[in-house]
Amino acid sequence: MTLKITSLQALLKQKNLDCFIVPRSDRYQGEYVVEADERLAWLTDFTGSAGLALVFHDHIALFVDGRYSLQAKQQVNLTYVKVIAIADCKPSEYVKNLEIPLTRIGFDPWLMSDHDFTGWSKNSGLQFVPCDSNPIDELWSDQPDRPLKAVEVHDLAYAGQPHTEKLAHFYDKLVQQEVEAALVMSPDNLCWLLNCRGSDFPYSPLVDWFAFVIKGQGVRIFCDERKIPASVHLHLQEVATFHPLEDLDKMIEGLAGKRTLIDPKLAPVIICDKLANNIVRAVDPLELMKACKADQEIEGICQAHLQDGVALTKFLAWLDTVPQDTETELSIAEKLEHFRQEADLYKGPSFPTIAGFAENGAIVHYRATPQSAKTIDYSSLLLVDSGGQYLNGTTDVTRTICLGEPTSEQKTNFTLVLQGHIKLAMTLFPEGTTGAQLDVLARYNLWQYGLDYDHGTGHGVGYYLNVHEGPQRISKAGSQVSLRPGMILSNEPGYYKENAYGIRIENLVTVKRIEGHFERPMLGFETLTLAPIDRRLIDETLLTSAEWEWLNQYHAKVRETLLPYLDPDTASWLIEATAEL
């Protein structure tokens, strides 16, 4: 890593750059990137899914959020890399406060979004220099090629709505926005629109592509056509054409005079510069179209959670029989994957399984390695956060498991987290409510004990797409988008005691209308996840009667739904694990 850093710093001096911006993101601003785009990991060894580095001539500043503050310090060489919590100091502020004089800051215009560039360019006195080629790519001698995996048609039996109907609806959205075209830069938006899936990216069934949608004229897709089989050509023959990246300038020339919608948080600077004055900046309408799941999609997601619940229950039952010191964080993750693979529609994990025992559980997005993996004994708590990709849905679930005798502190803190989870699950709220307005419900009980957690309470989840999707979320920062029927979100409050243990309870929920005699239209949540919550960690004296009732009803639903699909031994375990408080 030292050689990589010093080589890059020398190259920046040759290019007359005082600093170079290295984001974790790719041209799509996605969470998971192909191996060829893992530039931040190549340079610093930090493998988190979010982060940004500023490379100066004498040091590197790595900015991470609360999920990765511990992980980053463990992975990077702190002699050369300074880890900074982005909540304490933003990269632009860091540059402004440096004592050394800076003038020219380089960046890759494919990797910088229009929104982020606007934020950077507010720093007066600095010249931001778009690089014709990424300096890291010049040094990365064994950089992998971009993937060429075949695109697949997502069968209508799972997709629910024909892609032609979705496209017609999208045209209507363009009319409402008073534009003639739109840049669809998000691979998951494009996959959803066209009822296609792929395997270019890890953990998400996405395709390495983007497109322009021209009102009434179809979709102009930019990707390597070698990955498009005859079945996809046939599927899209009436609505789409395929183009190499070399045709981008010609395509944009053809849009001259056409008002083109771009999502500033997704559109790269290089395309925005080429479009020049024809831009209308707005959120991609596909975000909200995709987020509000149709009835058939909700039905599929429920079936996916049934399959996932069976696998997770088998895993939890097996874990209760494991002798201590015989399994590691890595081996139990492999066992859970084995149980998921028994499902007919299972396609793979939706993210790397987080199996954190004892103090590793306090690292919010911990990922075990052969070097870090702990052996499981009966001395602490085990946090397992995992999910699956099924042809009919995407899952994400976290359970905290008692191994041995819990301390009174662990039981108290687990119960506080559980109370926040239940409060959010039970709440009713009027139409127009945002996730930011609900976030406090999940934190209230923790706050009364002076505790909190440094991550959001809920993120959107896709339909056999990204496990993290927008625009909805539940967090302190929240989103301006109100929660609407059909949206899928996680409900995942937690607590993390550094160097000791971590607690998180996560279910997925869907927003639904609540019928009743109300003055205003009301919404609520229906819990989708089916897996027992560890009763051994509950301090029953802290629960209200309403919380008791919710948990007993939830466990009854889990028991009644899953029992027909379980072998006798696992069924017996589940009956005991879901017994009424």
C-alpha cells in the first residue's frame, strides 16, 4: 500500500495537481461496485461500501461515516492515512482549513456526480480539474476488466407488470416534468423499468449499463452489446437499442434542443458537461415508481420472506446445538448460506453476511476475514445481519443471539432496542409523514438511558434489486419523500458497546393503508420478516403490556407460518423459541 500511495503522489506532482479526489463510488454512484472500480480499496485497503479519500502530496485523508469508523482504522495504514468521521468534518471543509496552500484539485468526471461537483465548486479560489484518465487506473497494472456477464429477462411471473406499461408510465412522468428525454444513470432503475436483471455487480442482480429515454422514441442503452443475448434482444426489440460508449457524443448531439432530465445525485459531471444547457435537474421519476411496489410485487416479497424465514429458523435452531469453540464467524455465515441455498428461487446473498461475535458485533458493518474471525463460545452476544436475493424479492434481517448467560446490562440494552423496534412497528401515521419524523420512535427508549446508535433506523429495499434503495428512509437526516403504500423499509434500531458487543434487531416492513374511522388518511407498517427474536435477552419487567402483546402476536405469526415447512426437530425448537412471554 505504501508504494501505491507514494506512486500516486508522485504522479499527481507530474500532473501539477495538489490533490486528487478518490470516491468509493463508480459512474453510477452505487453501493456495490465491480472489481475494476474498487479504486479506494486498491489504494487504502479500506473495503467499506461508502467513503472518500483526498490524496495530498504528504498524506491521505479518508472520510467515513459512523458505520465504518472502527473498520477503517483497523484496515488502513494510519501512518499514511488519516481517518476522519464525515459527521465531524466534511471533505470540502477539510480542504478549506488546510494550512498548506492548494490550487488545483483533480477528479475523475465519470465518478463525480453533478450534485457533488456543485458542493465542491463552492470552494472559491480552487480550480477543479477533470482528468482525461484516472491516475489510479494508470498505476493499477492488474486492474480487472469490466464484467461481460449475460443480461437476463426477469420473467413476468415475478416482475408483475410488463416493461412496456412501465415505459408508457415513465413517458407520462416526462410530460409532467416538461422534458423530452431523461438520463437513467441508475442500473437498478433501468433494470426495473425493462424487467431485466444481471450479475455484473456483487450482491445485486444489476447490469453494467445506463441509458437515455427519449419520449415516444424508446430507450438508448449504453453497454457492451456482447452481454446482450438473443432473448433480451427479443424482449426489448420494440423499445430499446444498444450502443457502445464511443457513441455517447453522437447521441448527445442528437438531443440538441431537447430538454433532458438528469438526477443531479446520479448524473456524472462528464455527461452533464456534454448536455450543456439542455439540463433539467430533478430526481429520477423511476426512483419513486420503483419504490412503491405493486400488489404482485408485495405478494412475491412475502413469499421470499417465507423462504428466507425457513432458512433463518433452521440456522438459529442449528446454532443452539453447536458446541462452543467448534465454529467461527466465517463458518456460521457459510452454514446460513447453505440453508438459504435450499430454496428454489434463491439466487445469492443480498450483501456480505455480518456475523460479529462479542466485540466484533460492535463494528456496525463488520465483515469477518480469516485473520479477524472469532471462534464462537458461550461468553457473549452474536450479531448476525444477512439477506438473500430471490427471484421474487430481496431480504435483509438481523438477529442478536444469546450465547451463554447474558449480563443484566446486555438484557437491559437489548430490551431498549426491542422497545424501539416495536414502537416503530406499531405506529400509525398520517399520509405525508416522512421517515425523519418517525425516527425518534426507535430511539426514544435508548435515549432515556443516555444511549443511541450512529446509523439510520430504516432504508428502502428493492424487489430482487438493491438491498439498499431510495428515496425513502427512516433516519435523523431522513428524506423529503413521504412514506407511501407499497414502500419496503427496514426497521433496525441497535446499540453498540465498543470493544464489548453489538445489538441490532432488524425486520423488513411494508407501508400499508390503515382502515378505520380517522379524520385523516392513515398509514402503518406490516412486518414481512419471519424469524424469532431471542427471548433469553429480554428483560420482561421493562416491557409495556402493548409491547408484550405485539411480540407474542409476532411470534405466533412466525410459528404458524413456518411450522408446515420445518422438519420435526426444527419445529420443536421454533415452538419453544416463540412461546408466549
